[in-house]
Amino acid sequence: MTPARLALRTVRRGRPRVRAAMLAVAGAACMLELGTGEMRLPVLSLVACVSAAATALQTLSRRRELATLRALGMSGPSLVLMLELEALWITCGGALPGLGIGAAAAWSAQHIAGMSCLPPGQGAATLSGLGLLLALVIGVALLASLVPAIRAARRDVAPGLAVLPPHQEA
Amino acid sequence: MQTEAALLSLSGIHKHYRHGESSVHALCDIGLQVDAGEMVAVCGPSGHGKTTLLNVIGLLEPACAGRLVLDGVDVAGLDESARVALRVRTIGPVFQCFTLIPVMTARDNVMLPLLLRRRLTRPERSDAQALATELLARVGLASHIHHRPARLDPGQCQRVAIARALVTRPRLVLADEPTSRLDGSALRMVLELFTACQREQGTAFVITTRDQRQLVRASRTLQLNEGRLGPRQADLPRHFPRHAAAHAPLHTTRVAV
């Protein structure tokens, strides 16, 4: 089982936390598309926070699962790769529709309502512009999730295995 | 007496944990030798170090002092990656809470140790699937291979975890209360599988258990009390030939594991 397949399965399983992170990234990407230069830095910071928080929460709630993977032979770098890929799927899953919605809104504003309702200097983004924004969002998200992923890979295995499963915690 | 020929050899193992200024001595001067094909049962009250002992043997936690030789390799001189390689090559673990991966089916969970070792070719993957399916059938879960852990009851999860421990054909299986959730027929199937592995592959087992039905199958029964390991004879029936227990005739079909 490659880290990529495990990551994809985890994200596809659609836990509420994954969906919430995707929605947050989508909103941020939409704002990024519609916003002007000075607005982009706080929006990118928001993307970084969402990505880091999502990865940190995932590693905490899945401590036993990650410890099991380590105990069965998954290496630390592979675990980091798996968590980074999860962050990548979540970011792509949120950023693509978010940027799409933002671009559609900008295009509508430009062609239906006229340029006056958009901030100065802002129009419907070109395809290359959208690609650049997507790359920016993904880069920020991956960088932000790297720290919690490395911390998860460095945790001791034995205490993670001792974490009780949810049905026994009560 | 220690011999390097033993599969597992522990001498003078100590393990303690620090909690602030106090220190808890989990294992005190543990000495143990396990040969290939042997089943050693360790019993004792909760919190007296059984899981810690398995973690130390399984190279999941380092001992504070003492010598541990596993499969002829003294682990003291190994770095982390070499310890992981030795663990993956030699040991099949059954963890106390089963710890299956929730997003994977029962069969994929069983295959997981093989998949984590290296990238499998298509024929190797087919072989791994066949082996996992066969092991699941041996523990009575042939009709559950595509079920995720959430759709399995705790006893079934435990059997999946046991199949997962055996899929790599390990030389040593470390099982933390592996039969705690099993009823009569499931327990019989699991014990038959353990015995088949002992006979056919020379797999050794170190098992923590409080289950009398499993204790009678053990080659040796040891007691762990407050971190100290000693022999235990009291709970076993006097008439039972302990060393022959593992090789008692069983109604089992031959399966190469």
C-alpha cells in the first residue's frame, strides 16, 4: 500500500473534518480569486492555518492508526509523505471548486454587471492566472502541514498504540 | 542459561518510566529465552508490565538496561532503521486493541504488512491477496473479506488482527491478549492456526493471556508480577503435558501460511 493510496482512501472516506477543511479552503480560494493584492496575504495565511490545523487534528485523532502503520513497518518519511498527500488532496478538493466559483463570479461581474462592481484592477482571471493561484494555495498548504506531519512521524510508537479506541474511551 | 541459538533471548532487562520526579519500574531484571516453535504464555494482573514486555521484545520501546538478542542479532548495537527492519522481518504483532486501519477492508488490513514492506508486482499482489483471503478463511472470516472494521464486531476485528500478524510468516508472534474477545468456535480456529504455524513454520509465540483455554496450549506459562517474571504452574491442570500441548493433534487442514 503506497502512502498515496492510503492518503486518497482516507480523504475519500469523507470524514466531517476533511469536508470542513475542504470548505474552508474553497472559501479562501474564492476570496483569493476575487480579492486584490493587499487581500491576498491574509487569505493565504488563512489557507496555511486551515491546512496546518486539519493535519494536526488528523494526526491527533488518528494517533493509534498512525502508530499502527509505524509498528507494521511504515517509515517516518513515508508517513510524512502520506500526511502531505492527504493535505494535497484536501487542498485540491477545496481550492479547485473555490477558484472556479471565484472565477465564475468575476466573469459574471465583468460581463453581466460591468467592471464597476469589482475592485480596481480586478477582472476575470486568465487560465494561467488561475493555475498560478492554485499552485500558490497548494504550496502554502503543503508547507503549513509539514510541521504537524513531521511531528506525527517523530512520535513514539508504543504510547500511540496504547491510545484507546473510541468505543472504549467512554 | 543463554544460548545464541535461541530465537529470542532476554537477560537483565529493566524498563522504567519517569513521571515527574517519581519513577515507575515496569520491568525488573527480566530473563527469558524462547526457541523456535515454542509458545510462551505470560500471565499476570493488569498494569504489571505485560504489554511493556511485549513492546520491549517487539522493539517498539527500548529497554533501559539489559541485553536482547532477537533472531541472532543483539539489538543494542542497532540504529532505528535497522531495528525497524529487524522487527518487520522477524515479528508479527497482535496489538491489544487490534488497531485495524479503518479505511481499509479486512483483506487489505491483513495484506498491509506485505504492502508496507515494498512495492509489490502484480503477481506478488495477487499472491498476497490469495494468502490474506486464505488466512481470513482460516480464522472464519471468509465471507467478511471486503468488510471494513466498522462493520465487524470486536471478535472479528481481533481475528483480522491475528491474520495480519501471520501474513508475513514471522519467526516470532507477539500477541497481547489475542483471544480476549473470541468465543468457542473462533477461539478453536485461532488456536488451530497458531498450532499449524508452530508445526509447519517453527513460528514461536509469546502471548499475554488470562484465558485458561489458551494457557493449556502453551509450552511454558510464566507469571509477570510487578515487573518480575517467574514460572507459573498453579493454574495449569496437573495432568496436562505442557511441552506436548502445542503439538497436540488437531482437526486442522494444512495451509501454508
